[in-house]
Amino acid sequence: MNTPMGLMELGALELRLSELLGADVDLPVAALRADLSDRVLAEGVTL
């Protein structure tokens, strides 16, 4: 992947891939822009 995505783009891609594959899809935070991935990781909660 050459161009980092925003959070909304990542969510839309995960949703579309889940629909196409018929399975849950979890894309890595590394696919996000650097400024967003830092924030996401800082606010992340382990489930």
C-alpha cells in the first residue's frame, strides 16, 4: 500500500472486504496515516 488511509477510509475498506469475503476483516493500524496511527494506538483499549 503506497498511500496511507484516513480512519474513515480504513473502516470503509474493512466493511467492504468483510462483505465480499463473508468473514470479519481487521486491517492493521499501519495502514493509517502516521498522525492517525499514533493517536489510535495511544487511545487503544485491549479487549
